Amino acid sequence: MKIAQSFSRLGTESAFEVLAKAKKLESEGQEIINLGIGQPDFRTPQHIVEAGKKALEDGHHGYTAANGTLELRQSVSAHIKKMYSATIDPSRVLITPGGKPTMYFAMMLFGEPGAEIIYPEPGFPIYESMINYSGAKAVPMYLSDKNNFSFNVKKVLSLINDKTRLLILNNPQNPTGGLIPKDQIDELAKGLEQYPNVAIMSDEIYSRQIYDGNKMPSFFYYPKLYDRLIVLDGWSKTYAMTGWRLGWSVWPEQLIELVTRMAINSYSCVSAANQVAAIAALDGPHDFLEDMMSKFNKRRKLIIEGLNSIDGINCNNPGGAFYVFPNISETGLTGAQFADKCLYEAGVAIVPGTSFGKSANDFVRFSFANSYENIEKALEKIKNIL
Ligand code: PLP
């Protein structure tokens, strides 16, 4: 067999490797507390599950339009209007199996040898992987714990040159939990007006997971950029629906036909019954979200205080998502050594920082998508082994 060269450039998401190691230890009888996982530890709200079940009973068994049903795309438009007072025609909405295909399509649209794509580092590993796969040059935009993982707008803009095709942003961020404040995004959006050839992909998958009373600093607030703006969001994190594989994205008018063709060439459409459930999620009650966020917030405080009370660990204060990304360099260990020690000696699964970028050797990612009690226990165990 001769495999295409491009596959030698394809990366992976090593959080899944941590999960596999943890599962192996569990199967050998060890108790593992999993703080490596990137999904809410809640069940999908019952009214959404019921809507999905009913859709199957009602015969939603066939293909739908490749870009998603009109009813669902209208529901997404109404959601965007409600959240950001932005008017987005449903024809610009693409329904995808999870958020990831949006990244894939964006990278396939803009990436090729000779092109450059800017991405956050540390960041969601699929960005760098897909840029490399496309053949484009991956240009890191470094984020530092010195400023709570925000960025310097001038520095970001200085990365742009005439080969730059796409700028990727993720806010709130995985893995750091950082929330780039609205005034920084305002400044960046203003600066980007000077670069009309650069498209923007704003990954806003954690848009409803924000703390301290802040509002989501969405790119939907900048209509001047709409003709080159891609916004990625979805149901996975907000509605605890990672396994349903449901995402949505908004594309410039000029691109929607092309990405719909990508959908037709790959997955045809998203499961018909799941699209009905997705409408129930967007249009239905949202009180469970408050409950989920109040639990996340309590755990966030616990984990920040707990980690900062351990010698050698310096933990940032995340403004969003459900991750913390502490600097552990003062323990004398690298992030990878620290994560292994936690797993094999304390039975706590976490992800080394380098899974999210080469610059993050001194960091590890803790997810607080686990119960308060388990987080308390995990902190105690880590304190003991150190
Ligand atoms: N974007 C970011 C920043 C993520 O962390 C994730 C999942 O972890 C995704 C997108 C993909 O989400 P989905 O499971 O909907 O494909």
C-alpha cells in the first residue's frame, strides 16, 4: 500500500490517549479520577432527549438537506439574534456533525502549500494538525499565563503578511480556560479591518460557559468583518451533547455553497432526528444551563484555590470553559512528567500542556468536568504525592 504523503503531517488529539491510559488502569482495578476529559459530566437535559426519541418515532429517518434543515438553521439564526442582536440569514448557517468539521472545512478552503494560517498556541490541537495536513504553514500566536492567556493585539497583527489566509481564534479557550476580554477583541477586530484578505475563524464552542458575570465577546459584534468571518459553535458543550455530534457554523455568503459541497462530499447531512433534538435545545428552557454553570463555578473556585495551595503549582484564574492550565515548573517536573506522576501515583488523569502546543512544556490541563467531591479528593491525592 502507498499512503498519501499528507497523512504524515496529520496530528491527533492526545487527550484521547490520556483517556485510553486511564481506562486501562481502571480495567486493572485501579480507581482513577478523570480530570482529563473535555466534556461536561452532565446528562443531556431530558426535554432534548425526549425530542430526539419522538423524532425517531415520528419517522425522521431519512437524509435532510446537506446544510441542515431549514427549521434548525432558522432556530440557529434566532439564537444568534437573541444572544448578540446580530442578523444572520439562515442560508449562511451550516449544521455539522460536531464542531470539528467546521475547522476541517476552513483549513481545506484556505490551506495549501505557500499559504499561512495563524493559530493560538497553546490551543486546541486539531488546529495545528489540520493546518499541517493542508500543507499550509502553521504560524503560532503565543498565549501566555503572564496576562491570563490573552494576547497583545499589535503582536497578533504583526504575524499577518501577504501569505496569511486565515486567523484562528478560540474564546473562551481550550486548554487554558482564558477569556480574551471584549476590549481586546474590539481592538483586534478594528485592526483586522486593515487586512481584507485575511479570513477569521472564531471558535466560540464555549460561548455559554463564562464566569464572573462577563458577556460572551463574540465576533458577531463586528458586521464589518462578516464577509470573511466564520463562527464555530455547537451543542456539545452548552447542552452536554458531545456524543450526539451536533455543531453549527456561520459562513460568509461567498463560501457557504463551497462548504455545503464539502458536506455532500463527506457526511451528506447530520442525523435527521438529532437535528430535531437540536431545535428543542435552542428553543426550549435553559434553566439547566444556570444549574450547570453554578456547579462549574463552585468547582472552578475549589480547583484554583486547591492547586494554588500546593507548593510549586501556580494556577491562573480562568474566565470561561471548564479548564485550568496551571504552571507546574516549580515542582521541577515537566508537564508530561507531572501528568504521568498524577496518573500512576495519585490515580488522577490530567493532560500534559504539550498536547496543546510545544510552548506549554511547563503546564498541564485540569478539566473540572467532574464532581466537587472527586475534585476535592484528587487535589488531596496530588498534594500527598508531591
Ligand atoms: N473547539 C474547541 C476549542 C474544543 O475544545 C472542541 C472540543 O473539545 C471543539 C471545538 C469540538 O467540539 P465537538 O465535539 O462539537 O466537535
